[in-house]
Amino acid sequence: MFTGLVEEVGTLHSVSKQGEALVLCIRANQVLEGVKLGDSIAVNGVCLTVTAYSGASFHADVMPQTYRHTNLKQLRPGVSINLERAMAANGRFGGHIVQGHIDGTAVIVNRVVDANAIVFEFQLEQPGIERYMIPKGSITIDGISLTLIQADDSNFAVSIIPHTLSKTSLAHKKMGDTVNVECDVLGKYVERLLRFASTNDHGVGDNLEHSSSKSSQLTESFLAEHGFF
């Protein structure tokens, strides 16, 4: 588990590609302190496993499923990458629950200065995940825990202070760039539990693809009826 607090901005040293599989070599310092083979490191928000390391870099494999559904396939040597080690049991929980399991990608469609903040507006590239976004709720953008200030059908926006911008790869992002998006996992669990409650379907082995194709039963009236308002 991660918290969305980027520890370090690393640099992609090299990338080896074989079909839809990648091997990334990433230069880093802080996240390599005490690292071991098999450790998890969030790379632009994607949970990857350390398969090799040296004093100044580590390697991680990217499988086809991850290749298809994240922006890792667009990375080129020299680009900046957000890095975070998995949270230790005795660590501070400064962000929100981040699994490192990307829900989809979004494109930067606007970037404006708002007093001492920078507002980024994004457009989702995959439909469906916007239902897990609410204003003032949490979202993870390229591994950064942020707060939503706007959430529409396919567009959403976040506001970032200069410190966060300077300490993450967002400082180098421009209009049209793609970012990884992970929604708050709590909303996903609530939706699934309420769906089963509303249909009296208590099966735990339901096929995920079949389940996701059902229309959502999560409405304002349903939440009110079950005590959420």
C-alpha cells in the first residue's frame, strides 16, 4: 500500500521493450535506501516490483496488462518519474489509501495559475471511472495524492500548491500529456457492497467483467435510504 506522497522524482535511464512487455531501469537515490529484491515501488503511481538494483538505479518489469492501461508505454529515457516506496507499518499516513492499481488514464486539457496555486484540468480517456470521483474527494494522479476541486462527466480538476508541483513530475507536464489515474478504493467497495445489497446477490465469486457491465445501483436516494445522508 502507498499513500500518494511522492518521495523522490527519479529519471528513466533506459527501457527495454519486447512486444507489450517492458523492463524499466530507473535512476534514483532515496527510494533505494534499504531496498531489497521483491520490494514494491510506485512508479508514476503504478505498483512495480524491484527485480534488480544497484547503488543508483533499479529495474522493474512491466507486464502487458500494465502496459496497455497506463502511461508507462509512453515513457522515454530522460523523463522524470514519481517514486514512492510501499508504506511501512510504522509509517505516517499522510495522504490516502493508494494501491498502485491504475483505473485509467487522462489527458491534461488545461493548466492555469490561481493565486498561489496551479489548477490542472484533465479529460478521462476511459468512460466509467468518473463515478468514483467527488468534489473534495481524493484522487491519485501519476502517484500523487490530490484533492478534487471539480468532477464532471469526463473532466476533472485538481489544485496544486507550488511546493507539490516542484517536488513531482507534474512540473514537467504540458498540455496533451497523459497521466495515470487511480480513484479512491473506498468508493469502489461501497458501490459493490451496495449493489449486492440492492439485488440480494451475496455471491463473492462474481465475475468482475460481468459485474462492471451492470448499471450502477448507487443513487442519492439509495444512499439516503441506507443512512449515508
